Amino acid sequence: MEELQYFMSNISLSSTPDSLEWRPEGNPSTKFVSSMIYELIGQHQPLVDRHRIIWIKRGIPKHNYLAYLINLNRCPTKDRLIAWHLEVDPMCPLCNREPESRNHLFFECQFSTQIWSQLATKLRLPQTLPTWDRVLLSLLALSR
């Protein structure tokens, strides 16, 4: 405590007025814009016209709604149930090798990878679609 007091008493303050400055991307600026913070820290994904893909006019409503939930990452996968403080086994019931999540179920699980591969072949999609957004972009291209 004495060391802190000694240190604090030996700090010399400048007589010039203080100025605020922040350095987004290393460039000094006196103008603070909160939207720039969002741009700097946000994960940016390409904008996709998901409405046409998810809400298919002649689609089965239950399937449309499931696609909507998957798109928003709102399906009750085990990672989300655990986030809601429910006590569940986190492991994927299909492969029992990794924790269950949306991305694991659709893109990482060996079981679902085989299904995606067969589906991609029939729909003439690329064999590797590593993210949900990539799947939506491919489906959007097919729907045009």
C-alpha cells in the first residue's frame, strides 16, 4: 500500500487541457461514432435474401418454420439448452463425438456430412458447404 501511495504522489500532471482521442484501425480521431465500433468488432457476413429461400410459398409450413429457426440459430440444440442452464448431455446423439450445435449438426458431424454430400450431388451444389450462409447463398443461386 505504501508503494502505491509513493507512486501516486510522484505523478506529475500536465497543465494542458485533456483531450479525448480514440484510434479505430490505428488512425487517431476525435469523433466517436458507435456504429464504427459495431463495424470494427462485428462479424460481417454477406447479406442474403433469405426470405425467398426460407418461406417457400408451396412449402410445408412446419419445414418453413424449421428453416427459419435454423437460419436464426434458434433451434433447441444442446449448446443452446445448456446456455439456458438445462442439464443435458452436450454430445451429438448422431456421432457422440462432439458437442451438438447448429453448425456441428449440419456441417461437422460425420453422419450429417454423408447426408449433405448425397443431397449436394442431387442438387448439383458444391460438395463442401462449411457454413449455413454458404448453403443459403447456393440455394439462392439455384432459385434464380
